[in-house]
Amino acid sequence: MDEVLAEVGPRLKRIRQQRNCTLVALSETTGISVSTLSRLESGQRKPSLELLLPIAHAHQVPLDELVGAPPVGDPRVRLKPVRHGDSVVVPLTQQPGGLQAYKMVIGTTKNRPDPRTHEGYEWLYVLAGKLRLVLADHDVILKVGEAAEFDTRLPHWFGSTGDAPVEILSLFGPQGERMHVRAKPRGD
């Protein structure tokens, strides 16, 4: 907190100078005395809302920008992308075991099928681009909005068509759990 407060003065001065505004002009606009503004900028006076709000209004900047407020805590899990060559995998679930969710952006270099098998069940949904899916004897292209699901004990591979990257969501159940997904609500 002390670091944030210590930077307010220099930030106030920098913003004022970027706008080619003098202390006298800012004083006239805000009703705050020149000496108070000068002490705020030099750090000799602690900032308060009563002083900062009129300054933010005069400069037409959000209060957060004026004081350099730290980011507000986010209750969501921070996603940590993992890069594999020109592809990026973002794990969306953090708990081990059970269903796992991933967002993937698969680059154009992953375009040669290399089918594998393993335990599990997978569901894929194409967000952008075109996904090539090789599943046993099938070789299909999925477009935006299309989904596929399959038992991963079948030889399978998926990647880019090679023309452009593809962005997908993937749900994977390591023990073979099937996904229960409805694309449209049922009519009454």
C-alpha cells in the first residue's frame, strides 16, 4: 500500500504535464489550492478522495489510472498456458482425476496425423478455424461450432488442417466418463 501511495504524487505530476496543464490552471478547474496540488505531487501531502476525485474529473481519467491502483483480486483460477511448439494448451480445471477441460490453440505445424490410443473419453468443440480429426478409419474436418466425441481407446489424432491455427475446447475423462452435453434446450 505504501508503494502505491508513494507513486501517486509523481503520477499526478506526469498526467498534468502530459496534458500541458499548469498548477494554476488545475487549481482553477478543481478549486484546490496551488500549494496543496504542489504538495500532493511532491509527496508531502497524502492523497485523499476529496482531492483526487476533482483532479481525476479535471483530467478526464478514471481514479484507478490516476492512483495506479493495484488490480482487484480475482476469485477465479489464474490460467497458466503451456506452449508446445506453435500450439498453446490452457488447462481450465485444476483438480486431478475426473473430467479435465482444456482450451487449445493448435498451430499449423501440427498437421500430420500420428494416431494414438489411451484410456479415456474425449469431447471436442471447435471455436475458431478448422480441426482435422482422424479417428480409426475416419478422417473428418470439423468447422466452427461443430463437436465430436469419442472413446480414446480408438486410434485417434487431431490437429490443424495446416491452413491456419484452430482453437478448440476439449473435455477429457481419463477413466472413460462420457460427456453429457446438450447443444439446444429441449422443447416443452
